[in-house]
Amino acid sequence: MALGLAACDSGSGSPTAPTSRPPRGVSFLAGQVGDESIGLRGTVLGAALEVEIYAAGVQDLYGLGFELLFPANLLRYEGVDDGAFPSLEAQESASGQLVVGATHLGSVEGLNGGGTVAIVRFTAFANGSGSLDFSSQEAFDRFGDRLALSWVGGSVEVDL
């Protein structure tokens, strides 16, 4: 009488071993920014997301205005902090739409090189993903001439 034994693979895995899962929370992915650009950078702490709006490679950036569109189904706008411009105004005009204006004051040269325009604070409250984009954007030098800048957004993913 012949008996057969089933072979068992003694590989490194176990059918009962837990699978690794990426950490939960908020993640931000910024678009690639080049010279003469306005872009975004994100800093995450728990459910809090700080989005830095910054200028890169600019010449004589005296003032700018824009709308920052964000996923209101995921993020709640909390407030804004100043950057390199002495005058900054920001107001949520509609759900997911933040209107921002920043300028230098008086007869001074505008921003050269780069720097922070503003830091926008959000709190994540729901799971999902979405984008942060610019709309109605304009930038000017100290003479009031328009500057041709690239405006680069980013994306957020929330897994609470």
C-alpha cells in the first residue's frame, strides 16, 4: 500500500502573516515647478495640511492675485499665514475656492529669485483624493506690467 504526502512549501511567507499596509493619513504631491513659476509645497502633521504657495525664479514680482481651488469634500480651510509680501489678503469666497491677493507696498522693487507668498492651513476630514489648482491668476511687476509665470498645482490624498 502506497501512502502519499502532500508537499508543503516552506517559503518565507505564511498564509496567516499580516500584509503590510501603507501608513494612513494625509499625503500631498506637488507638481514640478521650474523658473518663473508659482507652485505649491505641502507639509503634513496628522490630519493637518499646510500648503506653501511659493515663487521660484521670479524677477520683480510686486503683486499677484489668484484663486486656489481645493477639494472641499476632503479639506476644511482653517486660515492663512503671511509670506514675503507685506500685504496679504485671503478669503474663502465659495466652498473649495480661496481668493488670495498679495503685494508689496510703496515704490520698492518686487520679489527676485523666490520666496513664500502664503501658507494656507487645512484640516482633512474625509477620505478621498483631489487636486489643488490655481484659477484666475495674475502677477505684476512694480510698474504694473503683467508677468508671464507658470502656475503649478498639486494633489492630496486622505486616508483617515
